[in-house]
Amino acid sequence: MRRKKTLRERIEGRIARKRGEDVFLPREFRDLGGEDQVLRILRLLVREKHLVRLGYGVYGRAVVSRLSGDPILYSRNGFIGAARQALTKLGVSWEPSEAEGDYDEGRSTQISLNPVVRVKGRFSRRRRDGKQELVIAR
């Protein structure tokens, strides 16, 4: 007789299957269990360094740093890519900053040091990974 998978195993399996996604919201696991149970498992995965918390209700894939042993965000496009993916999943309409547009079109050679996005509408949550924080422009 097969053993029924625990909620943790089902959440970890779903995260592993989502190869192209680096950001996860608790509502993506709503069908697996209750909200409190899902949040408890996500907090446990953060403590065990499988995920990093990027802000209220947003978690990112993590790897353990060889240098410090701390979890760091694992995203192909870095923190800015993960933050943009989170905004899209939250249903917030955004566009690249003016400085990024100037660089892409060849009007400037300066690369923005801070990750900046321009948000259309209301949005006030903070997105942060360690010391790096997403700057919201209006």
C-alpha cells in the first residue's frame, strides 16, 4: 500500500516541477492544504534554506552560498528578474524604468545600480533580498 505524501512533500514537489519560475506565492499552494498549513511549511523551507522570503507573501528559490553558508536567491535574471516575476504574479502592472529604457535603446551607457521598476497604479509593498531592495518609481 502506498504511503500518502505529506503536505511538505507535495509543496516541495510542486516547486521542483516549476522549472521556469523562481518566485512563489502561498496562494499557488492553496489547493494542497489550508492557508496556515501552507504558510507553516513555507516558513520551514525558509529556515532550512530551500527558499528565501522576498517580502510579504512572496518566496524565492534559494541556494546555499559556498562562502557564507547563508541562503541566496537563485534566479536566472537576478533579483530584478525575481522582483518583476513577483509583481506580475501579484497582478501589478509595471514597466522598466526610464534609465533602463535609455540603456536598451543606446541613448545612455550608464547601468542602473539599484533595481528600479515603474509601477502603474497603487502598490506599496517592499521587495527585498538581503541588502538589495526594489525601488518603485511612479
